[in-house]
Amino acid sequence: MLLLWTSARVPGLVDAKQKQELIDLVLKHQQADGGWSIRTFATPETWGDGSRAEKLKSEKDFKNPPSDGHQTGLVLLVLREAGMAAKDKRIQRGVNWLLKNQRQSGRWWTRSLNKDTYHYITFSGSCYPLLALGKCGVLPTKIQVSKAP
């Protein structure tokens, strides 16, 4: 996914066929609820030092992890920057997930891949959704996301 995101800023990094393949790969991870889960993009053995793999594999939601703010926001941001229309139904399903799952505090929850004590990933799990909602034209007009230089 990061290759797709970078290709939006580096012309010629991928050709049109590769770009579409990357988009299709990302879209295949969209869940039934409209969101995406960071846990479906890599095996737990590749997270941190891999020590949580056995614990995570024993959890009931291992094969169907919940969508989270980090990945849903990041995916929407990347897809929009890759040229997908904000009105695309798959984008809209993701936007709806973000709008339904924002906490009263204003944040979106994302469970840490590495430990169950501090979930620092919730910081990016709140920043990416805000950027994505801005790219999708959903933020109030007084809050707008500027274009990157």
C-alpha cells in the first residue's frame, strides 16, 4: 500500500497496470462492515519481533479481525491520492465506517500490533481518518486538509 501511496507523488514509479493491481489488492482487504483492519495486511510473525504471533493466533477474532481507524483511514487516504473518486461506493463504505466508529473523544480505536498495554497506534489511527475524511470532502468547511507541497 505504501508503494501505491508513494506512486501518487513520484510519477513513473509504477505503470498503470501495476497501479491498478495495487488498488485491487488493497480493495480485496475491505471488510463487510466497510472498514479495513491493519491485522489483515501482514502476518503477526512480521509485527515487531514476532513474539505476539501465538497469542494473536489463539484469539477468536484472529481470522476475522475488526476494522480499525488506522488502516481504514490510511487506505482511504491512499486510494483518494491514487485517484479513486470520493463517490466510489467502496470509498463511501469506508467513510461510513469512520463516521460510525469515531469515539466520543473524537478518536478512532486501533489495537496495538505489538502489546496490549499502550496503544500508541491510536494516534495515527486518528490522524489518518481525519486526513481521509478531508480528502473525501466530509470534514466541515472550516476544517480542510491542504494539498501536500
